[in-house]
Amino acid sequence: ATIGAGGYVPDLARSAYIISFGWDQFGKGKNAWARALATNLANGTGKLVVFDPRLSVTASKADEWFPIRPGTDHAVAMAMINVIINEKLYDHDFVAKNTSGFDQLAKMINPYTPQWASKISDIPAEEISSIAREFSAAPSACIPMHKREAIQVRANGWSLSRAILILMALTGNIEK
């Protein structure tokens, strides 16, 4: 419903910036994706930021780990969208050519500030803003997710999945 046919596959081997909302790839069994992420991190080409209530295997390998309050990932993603839109950090050409509904999103997102998300998630507002800025400035970035983690297991999972895809589209990181 958000991205259309074909879905979204993150390029873990070559992404310069990777955000994980509780996606514990190193603790899972999909070895091809784990190898790609491990190679990226070993080469020092990508930065890994993990939001996870627990120090998972993936979080233990992250450049930055944020012990987020369970079920509040969606609030942080919405606040990141807010920063990217209101600071005009989005990929203007990609958004104009490949998306619809941007004006509605820009109006709707205003209440979802980093300060609002900080109260819910226990992540400092300054960190949320900084991560949004870094993510949007990266030459290539991704937010991997898995259907079971994003939709079936989590509070606000469907909304989080949509917010992740919106972040990817706003920054022009679809099929990059």
C-alpha cells in the first residue's frame, strides 16, 4: 500500500547509513543479509544506529545504540520525518518525481516533533534530530525491516513499516 509492487530490499553491503528499529540481523538466521551487513561494518563504510530496548547482538555491534522504550519506534520515526520535512532535508527531485501526498504529509507531521517523541520513547530530542539529519545527508541509507518484526510482533508495527518506507522515499533511498 505504501511502496507498490516489488517491495523494498535494503542494500546492506553498500549503505553508508543504516538504522535498525529492533531489527536484530546478527541474531537471526538470514545469513546472506548478516554477511552483507558484517562486511559493510568491517570495511568501515557504513554507520549502524540501533533502536532496541535490549542490547541485542546487532545493537552490540552498532556505532550507536539507543535503548528505546518498547513499542515507541513509530514515534521516533515520525519525529525523524518531521525534522526531514521541516528542515527541508528531503530529496526534492525524488519526492517530486516518485511520490504522491507530500503536501498532506507535510501538514500532518507537524505535531510529531522530536520533543514529543522524546517524552514517549526516552530518546533525547537532540539525538532524534541528529539522526534524522545524518540519515538524510548520507549518500546512501537504509532501514531494514522484516515482515514479522515490523507487522506481526510489534505495537504500531504497520504504522512503523509505513513510516520507514516514507523515510526511505523522502531521502531518495528507494532502489539506491
